Amino acid sequence: MARQGAGGRAEASTFTAFGLRAEAEAIAPGLHVVATPIGNLKDISLRALSTLAAAEAVIAEDTRVTKTLLAHYGIATPLIAYHEHNAQIVRPQILARLEKGAALALVSDAGTPLVSDPGFKLVAESVAAGFAVTSVPGASAVLAALVVAGLPTDRFFFEGFLPQKNAARRARLAELAAIPGTLVFFESPRRIAETLADCASVLGARDAAVARELTKHFETVRRGPLADLAREIAGTELRGEIVLLVGPPGEDAQEIGEADLDARIRAALSENSVKDAASIVAGETGQPRRRVYARALQLAGREE
């Protein structure tokens, strides 16, 4: 797409890569969902650069972050701030531009949009309105962590951020316990030690990985059993963005007899409420929480 330069002359949209100036290819009208680097600015595709340069505007959650990326590659496309605080006002304006045939690019602060950012509603309403929505794929913290964790990759479940409060976090982990795939979480450095301890308590003996600052200078990946990682990280001060991955339950997770299940429930009931005991045992055994909770109610009633 060409823009108006000085004196009203049309100027081709360009970007710089490998020290060379290139002219961007024109893009079709619609919303182009563009993945950006998760840390290392080199982790962006030539197609993404061309799309960002050719778009009439780039829709960004934090324009300061995106401005740095665009400046690094010599891209002068105007920015539109779109975040949770202004989405209700800005989204109709963006849709109106799409209605007029605009070609717009949507990015998040880092990685692939629509993961932990407000882009989902914009894409959903664009699709509902019949506008073209195109993916320009690239970096993703979820996949980057998954491929280096050393855990099964054939099936995985992305949970995002767990609840901040301990009880709610443990309850959610219990609900996820029976999923037959690797669990992937985002976590704050301030809470990673507590989350690992809760994972070890609720999910039992599973292998895990803590991936920190992926693609950046201080990238680290710690691997090992949940309990070992919890002890290793407890008391340490971590910084940066963290992806936590927990391996799937063992193949024998569903193979547990009634007597063994009752023994586990009774032990949990000795120190916990019925609700918490059910969550803990369901997480440890991989049994459906509804089944464990019903049995815990029966045992608690008998023991009273």
C-alpha cells in the first residue's frame, strides 16, 4: 500500500531487514493477525514485517512496545491503541474502518495475539461481520516452551494464568488433573514457588519444566519432578516471564481400587474439608472430581 508523502506524493510502504530496505507487498482488505517476537526482535518473519509495513494501521495493546518493534525495522505505519480499558470505544471504530475496506494489522505486546490479550472480541466481531481475518503466524511462548520442556507434545492443554489465591488455585488444578496431556501455564515470578508447591501437592509425582525469559539473553529452562522444582525454586528470587509445564498423569492414573481410594479420602479428610479433600484426592489419582466428592461426602457422613 502507498501512503501520502510530502507534497501529496504517494510513497511506497517499506521496511528494513538485514540492513536492506525492501518494499512491502500490498495486502488485502481485512484484519491481519500478526505474531510478533516474544523477546528476541529477530524472531519475526519477513511476511510479518511486510504486513506491518503495508497495513493502513497497526492495532496494538501497548503502542510503546509495538513502536519499538516498528522503529527497529524502519516501519512508519500509524498505531491504534486497543486494550481492555478502551476496547468498548475503539472496537466499533476499528470495525467501521474494516467496513470501508481498510487493511489493518492486529498485534499483541509479544507473541501471537489473542492469548491473554483483548484481541479475541475484535476477531470474533470481525468474523461475525463478514470481514476477512488472516493469520500471519510466528512466535508463541506456549509452543516455544513446549518444544524445549522435554515433556509429551502430542497432546497439551493451555490454561493461561491460574487463580492467585491458594484455595482457588488448588481447586482449579484438581479440575485439570485428569487431562491426558501436558498442562501449560503462564505464571508470575512472585507466585511460581507457591504454584509449584500446589502442583506437587494436588497433581502428585509428575515431571515438569519451568521456562523463563524464552528467546532472551537470560533464558533458562529447569526440568525435573514437581516436588524437586518446588524445593529448588522456593526462597529464590526469579524475574521475567515464566511458562510452567506439567506432564500428563501416568498411564495408571485411573487404575485405583475402591479400598485405596477410600483410604486416600479418609487421610485427606483428617486435615481438610470435604471439598478440599476431594480436590486433593482427585488431583493425586486422576479420578473424576465429581466421583471423589460424592464418595468423600459418604465417608464424612459415616465418620460423623
